[in-house]
Amino acid sequence: MQVTPELARQWLEKNVHNNRPLTDSLVIRYGVDMLEGRWQYNGDAIRFDTDGRLIDGQHRLHACIEAKLSFDTDVLFGLAPETIRTIDIGKSRTAGNIAHVEGAHNASCACAVAGLIVLHRRHGIQYMTDPRCQPTKPQVVEAAQSLPALDAAVAQAKLLGKKIAPPRLVGFCYYEFAAQNRDLAQRFYLELAHGLKLSPDNPVYHLRERLLADRQAKAKLPQLEIVALFFKAWMYYRENRPLRKLFWKSDGPAPEKFPDIGKVA
């Protein structure tokens, strides 16, 4: 049946106190998919028990209201109340799982990199830890299948990932750097990989030293700080400026703004 925002509101008003806590970020992600045409009928039902209690579907209903759009779905009534114990307990499909089924190569890595690219283009990578800004699975799969030159970024992620930094960060930074200057990005990453004959004022030298030290440390750098170090080193490298020390001060009395590498050329 078609669920309208008005019907969704009626159902939710009758179930104010008997649902699990609402996850606002999930409502936002569902709503974005509805607004941007990625939401599809898939047979996943809205479920009610024999007492008329909504036991599955509140996030979809809230998203319908927020997006002000109707959607088609199956609706099941009269389920046993204890059925709620069996809902959403299976393994959730990742974006990589979906992309793999659809025939993508290196699907998990491609989706991990693509997810950061989507987030950066929509909000800025500095919001990487904000759950409200995380792209939806359909957004990520679509990006993994359509972003130009993503294969090169995935190749860098697989080549340097775990040796230098988490693969998705390696691939994401390469993609953004190559979008500005592909030849320079390739040279930057070649130097980062081999580390041969790098002068002490080369930004890549300092980035490589920081990342290798982090690989050996018990307390790892936050991933957002790693991206900030990549960005800062790239800014100096791109402008052919010497660098004596690489750091990003994100706290304290005078925190540093997140490095801005500028728009894609």
C-alpha cells in the first residue's frame, strides 16, 4: 500500500510510547534517499502486532513525514507481540555487500573510499565523525559505481592501506588530490610509498614519519587527524613550500581550523 505523510503521522501518534528510541541520523538518511529518488520498494514491511502496536518501521514513517513524500510498502497486521524479538537481529548488509552483488570490483574498498568522498562533497570531511552527515548505503553504492577515476584511488588504498594508514583514508585523500593535480598526486604517493631520498623539509617526509610512527603506536591517531595531516602535507607539497614539522592542533586554547585544500580544479 502507499503510505502518505498523513497516514504515517496517524500511526506514529498511536505508538508514542512503545517504540525504541528514535535515531535522528537514520531518519535523516532515509529522508535524503526519499527526496533524491533512491528509495525503492523492496518488500520490507511495516509491521503491527495483534494489539495494533507498531513493532517495525518507525524510522521509515518519520522519514516519510520529514521528506513530505509518500512511499510504497507492504504492511503486515496481526503479528504475535513476541515477534518483535526476531526483528533486526540478522547481519545487516553493508554498502560493499550490495555493490559486490551488483558486480563491482573491490567492492568493499571502493565503497569505503566512495563513502568518504560523498561525505566530503556534501558536508566536508571534517564532519567524518558526525552521524548526521553519514551518507546512506544507496548513496555510497551509487557513488562507487559512478565516480570517475575511483579505480586509481582504490588501487592506492590497497597498495598503501594498513602499511601507512587505514585504506579508506589513503584512497580518499588520493582521489581528492588527483582531482586537483593527478601527476602531482601520483608523485606525492610514490614518495609516500618508498620514502627514498626525501629531504627533511619535504612535506611527504614528515607525513610518512608520522604515519609510520602511528602504525607502531598503541594509541592510534584519530582518523580525522590523519586526514588533516594528509591535507596539510598536500597543501605544502602542492605549493612547493618547505615544512619543518607536521601537526594539527585540534584542541586547547587556540585550536587550528581543519586544513582546507580548496575546491577541485
